[in-house]
Amino acid sequence: MKSKQLNTAFLVTIGVSVLVFIYLVFLGYDEIKTLKDIIKIIASILFPLPLLFFTRFILIEHFLPKNTNEYKLKNQKPATLLLLFTVIVFICFMQLIEYLTGQKLEDHLIFAHLINSTTISSYVLNYLLYNNLKVNGILSGILLSLAIHVFFLSV
């Protein structure tokens, strides 16, 4: 029963993710002029799928918690440390990407939308099925680092 529930939630999450990406991509493209534009749209729709598979089969599957008070007390500190670590690592990662490419993240909003939507989809999947504190810490760190980068560090 748990496996069927997990697979149903996973498929629904992928479906919602694809719809969100289609909406965001077409929102960003007023005119599709070349084959390159079409390839960008298809790539941005397919990009989150491997990340969702990774989250479903690696992160969540191998950190399955038993949601007891003891579990929550034991994992609050590691989850907080993972949150802080992830924020620092992803801020550095986004700064490095901007430095290497010489372009701002805001110039490529599709990339920011991909990070945001994929992380939110994974977060919802984790919350609905497991509420794993460590995975929540990592996913929250990614979202927080994206927000800090876009609003405060990108000049």
C-alpha cells in the first residue's frame, strides 16, 4: 500500500512539475522564432525529471524516517546544520556560475525557475509522504539560497 501511494504521489508531482515548467517557459517566450527556442522549451520541461527521480529514489527512499517524537528531537539539529550547509554551498555555487559565465542569474530566469520549481516539487513529495527532517533541511536550504542570491547578492 505504501509503495502504491508513493508511486501515485511521485507521478502526480512529475505531472504538476511538467505543467509548471510549460507555463513558465511559455510565459517567458513571447515569440518562438528558431529551432533553438523550441529546444530550450523542451529541455526546460525535461530538466527537472532526473532531479525528481534522484529525490524520489535516492534522497527520500534511503532516509525513510519513523515519525516519532524521538526521531524529531534527534534530527532537529542535523536538519538545521544541513539547512545552513546547503545555503552556504548553493550560494557559492550560484556565485561561481555567475562568475564563470559572466552573466547574471536574472538574465536566465528559466534556470532560476527550474531550480525553484524542482525543489518545491521535491519538497512537497517529501512532506506528503515522509516529512523527513534532513531532506526538508536540504531542500529548504536550496530555496533559501536561491532567494538570498536573487534578492541580495545579485548586483
